[in-house]
Amino acid sequence: MLVFLSDLHLTDGSSGTTIDPRAFNKFCRILEDVVGDPKESNIKNLEIVLLGDIFDAIRSDLWLRRENDDPKKPVRPWSTATESDRAGWNLQKYSEEIVDKIINQPRNIKAIGYMREFQEHCARLGVNVELSYLIGNHDWLINRYASTRQKIAQFLGMPDPQFYAKNRFPYDRVFESYRVMARHGDYYDEFNYEGDRDASSLGDAIVIDLLNKFPKTAEDDPLLGKDKDLVNKLKEIDNVRPLLEIPAWIQGVCNYTPGVEQRVHAIWNDLVDKFFKIKFVKDHDRFGPDIIDFLQMAMRLSSGFSFSGLQEILGHWAVRNLYRKADDYRRFAYNEASLKNNLVRYVVYGHTHHTEQIPLDIVPIPRNDVIEKVYFNTGTWRKVFEHTTFDQENCEFIGWHVMTFIVFYLEEEKERDRNYEVWSASLGYGR
């Protein structure tokens, strides 16, 4: 039995809301039910594949600490190994400190604790449960250093953490017995992958120097910092979906707190202006008809236009259509070599935070049989805020926790003709 989940984005606790640890309890209880009596289900081995962006080394306020506030050259994921902050911390030190904070975060300890209990339960039934890890765009820094790889392997309870001191977590993998090929999906996102998964991308800069820095700057502001509820709402900015709705989200937060709109807008506009002056960002300023350029122009316009004007620009059908195409990975799944060569039937990605199951093709094979080819996306395990359908002018959003996972079976497991199951749920906590 093979299980995929992705995009948990477990952080050090300094950014927006992560999924409640109780979701892991529900997940494990569901898997217990799926395994059932191993004598009947014939399940002897269960592999849980963590398909990238499990631990988030990018969404951390540690990047913004005072010792690292050099406006010209702060330490960032794109820094060289020799660059350091005023306290002597280099990129490796930042990566190690963030990982330490993540694995010592009580919510994360509790969440992984449920997984350990599930492994012990299955062991008593004679079922071996293993965890494997594929890397994404928010946890790529973990893969760069032996120390961080080993710490994560140990935290997850992998059999031989020392193995990962010398070996990296893979980026993609073919599970031949299950006819499945999997990768995180950022490989096809030019925002978050630029040809080298051991290097930074524009997406890192957007998260750290815009989405992380915005609520942190508001928190440090003499006026806004007094309102903890306002600051906490602004920290949820990276949970807004789609990201094109961020201007509306900010406006909606302002609507709930009279008297702060002008100051909030000024902070955002100032950060946008500074963001596009960062050398690493300027090096990405390629003009052409793609979604990156539309977003760059839109963020620049926010410096001179009202938020309502920016929202109108981002809401234009042409921009929305480009954004949808950027998140539509079915064509990439269809062209995966292992699928084209009929080595696998199923392609599984994460990354987009949007659960999908899309039929790709039916290929006839000898003996009057066919191969059904399907693309899956594992969605996310985090809180998602979406714009209300009606009365959009008031910029209202409703949020809920989302959790999705996919199960694949061997032919001898469960029922003979059952190849897979897709489980999707949402946990609602109203205000």
C-alpha cells in the first residue's frame, strides 16, 4: 500500500496558521481503517510518501532578525556560502536554526507523534510502515546540508537517519510495483524552480521579502503593532488562494480595523518598491507574455494606484486565465517519460495546493486490454482562505483547513480491481 500527501508546510510557528495536529490523528485513524485486518486486506507493507513542502524552511521570521537587516546584502537562500550577517550566521547556520525551531515546535511534535503511534499500531498487526521524503520548493534548503537532512530523518523516525548525512532526499521517483511516478511539481513552475533544485528561486524572494516581511513590518510599526489581531490576520497572507486575491485580502483586513487602511497600504507599497530593487529580483526581470510579468507589473502598479485599482487589474480575465494555465500541470504529467513509455499509469504531483484527478489517456495494449492514464494532485494540508462568491466589494474571505491524500494498492491488496483511493476533507473553524 502506497500513500501520498504533500504541502503540509509545517513551520517554526512564526508565520500563518498551519493545520491542526488533530488532522494527523484523523489521517492515521483513516489509514487504520483502510488497513483493517491485514489477514483480510493482505496489506503487509505501507509506505507513506511525503511529497515535498512538508517542513517549510522559507516561511520563517528568522530570515528577518535584526542581525540580518543589511539592506544591500542580507543572508537569504540565494546567498553564497561565505556571506554572513552581523552575528556571523551564514546560509547553513540559518537553515540549521530554522530546522531546529521546526522540529522543536510543539504542534509539529504532536503531529508527528500521531504518525509514530500509527507505526507502532501497525507493527503490532504485522504491518511494516515506512516514511519516505521527496523534496519540494519550500524544503529544498533541508536537502542541501547533511546536518539538516539527518535532523529531519531522525524527527520523522526513519530507520537510518545517518544514511541521510551522505545521501539526499530524492526529487522524483517511480514506484514500479504500483505503476506510479511522483514528484513535487515545482519542477514545472518558473516562479519556484529555475533549473536547479539546489538553488534559490524568485518564489523564495516573494515569500521572505514580501509575504513574510509585510506582517513583520506591521508588527514593528508603533501604530499597527499594538493590534495583535490585525497582525495575526496579516500573517495569514500566504494562505490566501489564489495568490491573485492578496490585495483583496489586505483590503478586507483593513475593513475590519477602521483607521489603519492608509498605514497598511503605505507599508505594502513601500515593501513592493523595495522588493523590486533587490538585485536577485532585478536579475529575474525578463519581459514577455507570461504570468510572471503580469504579476510584476501588477505589484509595481500598486505603488501608484489604489488597492481597488490593483484588484481590478488582477481580476482581469486575461490575467486570471494565464494564472490558471500556470497551475495546470496535466500537460506535464502527460509528457512524463515513464508515462509515455507505459512504465506507469499514474502521475502524482503536489505543489499547486489544488486537489485534482484528471483522466489523461487510454492506451490499448495486447490481449484486448487497455491502460488508463490518470494525473493526480495531492493538494495541501494547511489553512486556505478563499474570496466569498457574493458581495466581493467588501473583500470577505472564509478559511478552512484542507487535507488530501491518495492511496494506491498492489493487485493482491484490498479488492482485486481497486487501484487507488483519493481522500479529501476540510476542517472548518469559524470565527
